[in-house]
Amino acid sequence: MPTSEAQEPSLPPVQVVVRIRPSLDSEEVEVPLLRGEGGTVRLSAEENCEENIADRDCRRVRKPQDFRFSSVFGPSTSQEEVYQGLNIDELIAKVAEGYHATVFAYGQTGSGKTYTMEGYRYRVHADGPQVCIDETTPESLGVIPRALRKLFAHLEHLQESDAETESSVSISFLQIYQEKIYDLLNPAPLPQGVGPQEDAGLRLRWDSLRECFFVENLFVYQCATADDALRYYNAGVHRKQMATTSMNIASSRSHTVLMLSLQRRSHVPGDDQGVLKEVTSNLTLVDLAGSEKAAASEAAERFKEAVNINQSLFVLRRVITALSRSGRDEHVPYRESKLTSLLQHAIGGKGFMVMLACLSPANKFYEENLSTLQYASQAALIQNEPVINLDPKDRLIEQLQQQLLAAHEYILQHMGLEELPEELRANSVRPVKVHKMSSGKASGFSLDRADFAWQRWRGLRLVREG
């Protein structure tokens, strides 16, 4: 009879899905050149659409191109269907087990990224777009609000089944605006300085112990319920940089990164001394600013924002391209952008990754859609290797225990004993059985290291007896 683990569906480490937004009222009704069905997107170009295609390479492409992905959502797909299709519930279960997971939306400006991730309604005011959370219907809620509620519901279910395991959730929320990091949960006003004295934002630092980047002095809040997390998230949404442009009435002018850190403490099985094992994992939800042509930005401020957005997305595309070339010893330029530095654990790292590529259905966005599909196809080739994120101290203890057990097994073999000597029995990790050795190794512990451990123990015993 198969085990329960064998019956569970496996979640791929990397998922790339595509969503095609509905046509807007302001867009002309055209014969669609972009079609999505099943897991395939077909992009074609008409002979008479050359005037809309500035790139010569794009003009050469005449025959339709097919791109295959994990899932493709058409214009009529609801927010709930997108959420289910992204396997967010399964992703949250993996986070609860101790794995990192990241979901990020990618595409040109106005392609529906923020609507998919947030789902909130925006109104245009004299001082810019304003979010209207209270006017948003439950059916319109995006991935992030739904994931927050699901996370706490899943933890509550786990708590009912295992009362001895302690769980805690903390939240942080930042934006990368013009290559500077700002805390969206800091109640202090965002700096508005210009010129040489302009605020440099928060600093990005490297944690050598956990092998990842972190943001220094970032506000982190503990959340006991989903309502707590949503309250902090909504407060940050009100503070992020938005603007009205020629392509989007409510355009995100910064990359936003919401991080939920889950810490779970459980007793080590078979240990009677109350030793706790600590596992820390992150669910990172990213809404990227959309790429756009800088020439289409009218105001000088919008032009500068577009340049910085395109620059960071250019580095992201370079990272995706480098990681997609498997088998090549190629430099991956994570450190050339704050965005890719923060996403290093997700893209080609040791966690689960979901990339949502958003497309605009209008034929005039042929170039942008082609670029998005090409990089999404490359991202599908990235190979992540998810691992459970034990506390570094617990991981070291586990490694030492495995080495100690292997050394004890070798001592039994070397001395021909059925049980350990009394001096070693008290320090044994668990009862050791005698196994026949083969190919010069005992339980993965090399004979040289085991023999060294044996000789050292024997020498200490002789000194003690002498």
C-alpha cells in the first residue's frame, strides 16, 4: 500500500503561468493576434501591422509562434480561478513545512499585474491614483489577500492536529523606487528629498550565515490573525508610489515586495530533554513595476521612473537568461540590482518559484508581448532545488549527530562488539545496530574520518586508565 507522501501531488519547484487581461473600453476592437488555450499561447503578426512593430527582429517573424507554460489564463478567467491555477494553497503548505516560496508578476505596464496580485479598485484624483479597498468586492480580491487568509487558516488547522508545535508569523513590506528601498510599514513620512542630499533609502546587506540578502532597519510586525496581516498590507498599499501615465491610469511606479516569515518550533522526536527544532520559511509576494518605453513618458519625473524600472527589469532578464542556460558555468548578475539581490533565493535558488507573466490583448503591444513570452519561456527552464530551512544551529547539530552515529557504527564494526562501551553509550544519539560494511564506507561516513575518531577515543581511554 503506498504511503501518504506518495499519494500527494508533487509541486514543481518552478511554475510559469500566463494571464491575458480583458480588452479595455478604450482599446480598438481588432482581430486578436494573441490567443491562449490550455497551456499554450499563440502569438501571430499580420502583414499589415508593420507600422506597429518598431523592432526589426520582430518584423522578420511572420509565422505564428507557440509558447507552452504550466497554465494559461484567458481574458474571461476569474480571480478565484487564477488563484487556484497558481497552486497557492499547495505552495502555502510547502511554506508551512519549512520551504521558501515566491510568487511574482511580470509584464509590461498596464497588463494586469497589480490587479492580479492585489485586486483592489483605484480611482483617479487630482493628486494621483487612490486605492479604494472598501469598494473592492470579494470576487475581485487578488492573490495576496487570498493567500494571507489561506496561510492563517492552514496554520490554524495544523495547530489543531499538533498542539505542541508553536507557530508565529511576521510581516514586512517594502518598495524599490528608483533603485532605492523604502519601508512601506514605517509610519514616518516617505522622504521627498532631491539633489545630492537625496535620501539613499534602506541599506541592503548580506547574511553570510543564512546566505541571503536582507534589508537593514526594516520594520517587522508580528501577526496573530489574517486580519492583522491584511491591516498592515493595506496600510502599505496606501503608501506605495502610484501615478497616472498614458498607458495606465493607475500605474505602479515601484516594485513592491511583501514578505511573510513563518517560524515553527517543534520538539525533536525521541528527545526527552525538551529540545526544540526551529524552522523558518518565507512566503514572498512580489508585484513588479511594468516595463515601458521611456519615450512614452511625458513628464520628466515619469521618464526617470521608467528608466529605473527598465534598468532593474533588464538585470532581472539577464539573471533569467543566465540561469536558463543549464550546464554552462556562467556568471549570474544577482548583485547588479536590488530587486534581483532580494529574489536570489527564489530565482535559481533553494525555494519554490511561481512566475506570472501578464499580457495585454491589444495588437499594438505585439513587441511587448513577444518579449514577455520569450523571457517567461526562459524562466521555465530554471532549475530550483527546494530545501527545508532549518535554523543554522539546528542544522549543525543534525549534521554532527549523523557523524556521531556513523562513528559509533564504525566502532562496533571495528571492535566486533554488539553494543557500545559504557563511556560512549551515554553520548549515543540513538541505539546503534551492527551492519555489515561494504565498499569501505559505513553509513556515508568515510573510514579515514571514522578511524581517526576511533583512534582518538582509544587514546583518550588509555591516557585515562594510565
